[in-house]
Amino acid sequence: MLNRRILAFVAVLALVVCAAPADAQQASRPYRGLFGGSGQGPQSLGLNMSFFGAYDSNVLASQPTGNVDPRYQQSGGYGGATASLDYNRNVGQTVFDFSGGTSYRYYPSYKAMNGANSFASAGLSTKLSPRTTLKATESAAYSPYYSLGALPGAPPGQTGDVAPINPEYPLLQQSIISLYSSGSLAYQTSARSSFAADYSINYRDYRSRDSHYSNWLAGGTYSYLMTRYTSAQFAYHYGEGRYPLMAVSGGTRSDRSHNVSFGMSYTLPISPSRSMTMGFAVGTSIYSTIGPAGTTPADNYSASNRVIWTGSAYLSRQIARSWSGSVSYTRGLQYVTGFSGPFYSDSVSASLGGYMGSRGHLTLGGAYSSGQVRPVGTGYGYGTYSGRVNYQLALGRYLATFVEYGYYHYLFDQTVLLPTGINRGVNRQSAQVGLNLWLPLFR
């Protein structure tokens, strides 16, 4: 059952999403490329660069764990730069997107912490026939830092889109290679019904530990259009996660789940160019564990089948001509790199963004998640929440200055076995000021 904090969070953010800024109605968009909009025409290639200075305040919680990397647990300033190439091609009923680049962080007080990330992602969406649609996403990334995800339990992005590469808060120096793949094949069986088969695979490899984590999910969804704006969905997916046990040398464990859900979605037209979409899904997951027993309480729990409840809900709305907002809730299993067991969590996230006049662009986002680091038993809880505000002001067609503030908090119970080097709790604030440059190479 959701606690009062989650309910209050959902209510406030839903009101924010549904409230339209009055001055957004007449905002023009001459700086769409600079603010992350897609290029016009059948083909575009753009170079995006960012240079920033930042200050990070990192205050440890009152119950630290041992073996924490102290360099990442202190306040201080740092600088950074990011460069990426973004390509888009739209031909007929086929859309292809690619994004690849690198980023670098410079810590003047701790030179050993300096490091570069590299990433690449591609997305494809195409109509194979009038009734058949294929979508696929592939991505790869390298990071010299281990980062705890800000929101375990958050749903992944849409298949066919470029996968986002998020610069999470680094917690220790630990190089990681990440691979992600997803795909779907949808077939329109009749004027009202369709079926889609899909899969997703995540793989992360710790280079210095010679250990890796992986999980995959595959299944299908049947959809039926009940009215012009309302549809129902029934879905089944089978998932499996594999990861090394923290306290067993060479030991691995495999978690398996059978997931069944039923949901509905509704699209409300607000105007010829704007709409609001909402939906929900409820279901169950039969969860089991296969593998050698661990030598710690966190690793050694029952391998019998367990039935857990899952669900999700979302609301998204286009606001005026240049604003959009969304809020979503998810309850279910999520695999987090470094932990020898899946997270079973309730998670809420929301975002709001749009133009402020013709030169300004504002983005706000917030997230909250709480639950357990294993889906059975009690006493292995965690909680995390984060927020972000970003404002950009265009100085010209291709150059903008920006300011950004972020806050990040997490706290684990004493019974949770943490990855080596991770503190039990963190409260972290950061502020950035910098320049964004967008150069259209061709359109």
C-alpha cells in the first residue's frame, strides 16, 4: 500500500502537469535544435557540445558503511565537457536515429578521479507492411565510475528511441561497460485489435572485478480498441536476471519471473494539435530464485515461488503549443547493478518542460522510490528521491547558456548488503553553470 508521501507526490505533480503556463501559448520555437528538438527534413546531422563548471555538496548520512571511497564523499568543484553527434533520417515510413559521443570530468583537487565516458545508441522504427511495424534500440556505454541509479523501479524508454545516457552521480572509481538491446514486432490483426511481441536485454560488466550482471525480458501484448479513444491491453512476459553473489566466490544466482498484467489507456483530444493520454495496468508476478545459497542473510533467502503484485499508471499531456508534462507510477521488480537481488519498489516520477518566451527553455523533473532490495521478507528496505531544474537561455541561434540544480538522496537499511565502496546513505546537491553549442552539419 502506498504511503502518504507517494500519494502527495502524485497529487502535486499531476496538478503541475495539468496546469498550462499562460505565456506559453504564443511562444515561437526558433531555437528548437539548440534546445534538443529534432531537425526538420528527411535527414539531419548535428554536433552538440556542452562546457560547464559545477559544485557538488555531498553530505554522508549518519550511518556509513566501511570501505567507502572517500574521494567521492566530499564537497567540491569540478568541470566537464560533453560532445555528441546526433543523426536522424526519415524516409517514407522508416525513421532511424543515432547518437554517439563522449564526456569528461575534471576534478582539480583529485586528479585520480578524472575520467571520460563514451556512449553510442541507435534506434529504428519501420513499417514492414501496412499491418506490421518493427522497432529496435541498441546502445553501448563505458564509464570509469560506478553510479547508483537515481530511481530503481523506473520504466525503460520506448523501443525504437535512442536510449538515454544519463550522467549519474559517481560514487566510486569502478569501470563498467553497459550494453542494452530491445525490439518489438507489432501486427495489426484487425481494424480494432493488434498483437506485439517484444524483448529487452541489459548487460553490465565490471572490468576490474571480472564479474557481470544481466537481465532480460520477453513476451507479448494483445491490444483491443474499445472506442475511438480507449483501448485495453493484456500482456504476458517472462524475465530472468543473473548476477554474482557478494559473499560466495564464483557463485551466481538466477532470478526468474512470470508476469501477467491487464491495463487500459485513454487518449483525450484537447485541440487539433494537443492531446492528453492516461492509462493504468495491474498484474501479478510469480518470482523464484535458482542458484547456490549465500553465506550472508542478504544472499540466503528462500528459492520457492512467490506471488507479488505489480502495477503502473501514467498521465501525459501536451500543454499549449510548446509545453508538455508527464507523471507516472510503477510497482514491480528492477535489477540494479552491484546488488545480489532485484529491487521490489513503488516508484513515482514526473517531468515538465517547455519554452518561456522565444529564447528561454525550462525543464523540471522529480522522482521518488521506496521498497525492498529483495522481494521477499522484511527489513531490507531502501528509499531514494531526486529532483532537477534546468533553465537555458539562447544567446543566438546556435549558442545558449544554462544553469542547473540537482538534489539526490538515498538510504538503505542496515540489513542490506551493499556493493563494496558504497555508503549506506547520501544526501547530495549539485549546481552547474555552462554553455551549450549546437551546430547543424547538414539538414
